[in-house]
Amino acid sequence: MRVIANYENMGDKQIRPALQLIALIFVRSNELIKASWEEIDFKNALWIIPAARMKKRKEHVTSLTHNA
């Protein structure tokens, strides 16, 4: 996480937060790239990835933290 926190690459400001998020929630980059706000259940702190987007065609539920 320290290496990611120090990641600097001009023009790619979204790379660092994406790498941090992937390291925290353990999803494939493709799932993160194609994520939509409709998949996020903020009330219950869940990210529900539809089966159609998952490799094994099974819905995937990831817990999210309430802390930012």
C-alpha cells in the first residue's frame, strides 16, 4: 500500500485511487472499470456486481467500509 500511495504518473490521476480500491476490495480490474453507481448500495455498504459481468456468471457481493 505504501508503494501505491507514492505512485506518481503524470496524466493518470485515477490510477492511484483505482489501485488502492482494488487492493482493498479484491476485484478484477475489469469489474472496477465497468462499475456503475447503480451497483453500489450505500445504505448497506455493499457493492453488488451483476452475474452478467462476472467471469463465472454468479453475482458477487463485496462489503464496503463506512469510513472514508
